[in-house]
Amino acid sequence: MSHTDYLTSNQLYRALNLRDLTDPEQGRHAIQSLLQSVTDRLQSEWDWADPVW
């Protein structure tokens, strides 16, 4: 891996400060609804009422 393959400090800063679209505390986003639908469906299909994350 050459030196040019590494992130610059600015690129790293921007990447680490991206919004977490799955975190409701950072504001609602469509991905949260999608993830909730998927987990609801899997819980009902697997009869898994109390998942441990």
C-alpha cells in the first residue's frame, strides 16, 4: 500500500463526523423506518420477542 492510499486528516475528520443514520437521537431518517420494519418482521417470523443487541 502506497502512501497515497491513506486518508488525509481532513478526509478522516469528515468520515468520523458523518451522521449515524441508525441513531434516532441524531434525528429521524428513512433508514430507521426500514430497519424497524426488518427487525419487526424477523421477530414475528422467528417468534423472537426480546432480542438482545
